[in-house]
Amino acid sequence: MERKGIELGVGLFLLVGLLCLAYLSFRLGKVEWLGTSKYRIQAQFSNIGGLTENADVSMAGVKIGKVEKIELHAGQALVTMGVDRNVQIEEDAIASIKTKGIIGDKYLAISPGASDEYIKANGRIQDTQPPLDIEALLSRFVFGGIDKDKGKQE
């Protein structure tokens, strides 16, 4: 009888441990249990310059979502992002690709607009700005594409 009590206690302890491990795995993996608290919107860019899936989406410096998918569509990059449901994005908002620090990771920044209309789920941000192409800028400077005398006074 005493042996069955010990076995039952060990079994319960093991079950509680496995449940705690499963809970932590879901919490750290940020897996959502019921439904989703995000909605999807898209933006089309002529160049994404190193933006990757799972990159942050931010507005006013606050993270509001993640880049879910990047695909080629009609010769341009179509970026699908998941945005928190409690964030509303105006129809005239601007999506731009920025860099964290000097040579850091790329992220997608959304500048709010002034419209009274908001983008609905599966909608699209119309105004986009590709990232600054540092390589093209440097090559123009090195090979004389930038007018050096422009700033001089006569």
C-alpha cells in the first residue's frame, strides 16, 4: 500500500513537471492558444534591402508586429506583416524600411497618417519607402556621380 502511494506521488510530480515545461515552451515560443490577436496587412516595395521574415514592425518606436512573409509579386517585393489587433493604421500611413543602428538589423517602420479611415485586415499600405542603398550612394561618390562643386559659392 505504501509503495502505491509513493508511485502515485512520483507520477503526479512528473505530470506537474511536464505541464510546467509545456506551458513555458508555449510562453517562450509566443504561441497563441485561441485564435490570433493580430491582423495581416501588406506593403509593396521596389527593394527591401535585407529585410527578413520575423523582422519587427514598429510605429513611433513601439513594436506592433512582425514581418510574416516576403514574396516577389509583379517584379516587386510584397511584404505581409502581422499587426496587433489593438493598433489601427490609417489609410495614408507610410511604411519604410529602417536600420537599427549603423549596420544593424532591418525593420519596418510605419509612420502614422492623418486619415479618418483605417486599413482593414488583409488591406495594403499604399505609400512605401525603400531603404537607403548605401552601396549605390558610395559608388556614386567614389566614381564621381555626386557634384562636388554644388556646395561652393562663386
